[in-house]
Amino acid sequence: MKRILTITPYLALTLPTTALAEAFDRPIPQPQTEAAEFWFFVGSVALILSLVAVQMLVSRR
């Protein structure tokens, strides 16, 4: 109980400093590059091919 009473003044001093925080600035989205679109296409094709492969393996039962 003594520790709580000794820590309380320090907490009271640090709590008002959080009210002085900066406002949140939203990040500005960057445009997509050609490389990003290419790798998204490659990933999409790989996903579709893997789904087809799973379907073929499951349907062979």
C-alpha cells in the first residue's frame, strides 16, 4: 500500500503530458507503380493455379 501512495504523485505528474500530444496526421496513399501491379498479377495467377491444383487433387477421390 505504501508503494502505491509513493507512486501516485509521479503518475499525476506524467498524465497531463499525454494531453499535449500532436494531432494524428493521416498518411497520404502513394500511387501504385507498374512493378506493384505486375507482382499483384503474378500473385493472383499463382493463387488461381493453386486453387485449380487443389480442386484437381480433391476431385480424384
